[in-house]
Amino acid sequence: MNQERKLKLERRLEKQKRKSKEEYSVLFKECIASLSEGTIIYSQEQSNRIYNDLPEKYEFTTYGRVNMEVHVFEELTINDLLNHITKKEKCIVLWSHGNDPVIQVDLAEAINNLDEILAVSPDVWLYRVDEYVIEFLHDGVIRKFYRSKDS
């Protein structure tokens, strides 16, 4: 009887372990597979902190875009982005939809693997804390917003 109870407990613990493992979307997994091993997947707690930080630093419209009337910005193309990258910069990738966590990746790598990143969510932000945020919208618009000196 003791052995039977032990087996049941082990099965329950194993089932609980499987439940507690992070479940990512298929497109997120494909995105991560396309990026280098240096890519960092943030915990849910870290991701939540960053999702709270972004709208504190950049005002958003009610429909989920960075407010163009409040922040200095420029519209860019992919080529513009590639030409602006002069050094290795890390950026944080945030998704507009889903429950996938935030990731940190090299900016050049993010731009070079943009199709995989944009497949995860309709709108995506590449965020450099206290510097800028690059917004990729589902309609193909790319805008780089700068932090104002007084905010």
C-alpha cells in the first residue's frame, strides 16, 4: 500500500511539473529558433515589468500605437534601420498580442530576422530603455520614437 501511494504521488508531481513548464506559441518557438544562442527569454515577471515600463515612458493611443502627437519620431524603412545600426546594440522585443515573453536580442539580428519576429504578433516594438522604441505595425508602418529630454 505504501508503494502504491508513493507511485501516485510521483505521478501527481510529474503531472504538476509538466503543467508548470512555460508554454510558448509555435510562432514564438520558430522565432527563437531563428535567433542566435545569445537571445535571452525573460521570465513572466520580468516581461510584465517591461510591459508596464513602456507605456510609462511612451504615451500610447487608445488603439495601441505610440502617440505621434506627443513624441518625436521618424518613419523608416528596413534599409534605413540597417543603415542606422553602427554598433552592437541590444534591444528588447515586445509583442502586441499573445502571452509570449519579452526577449532581448541584438538589434542587427532582430532586423535581419524581422519576418520571424513579426510573425509572432501583428504589432511589435523593439525597445531600448531610456533611448528609443521602434514600432512595427501590422500595416507595414515603421516608426522610431525618441525619448524626450524632460520625460
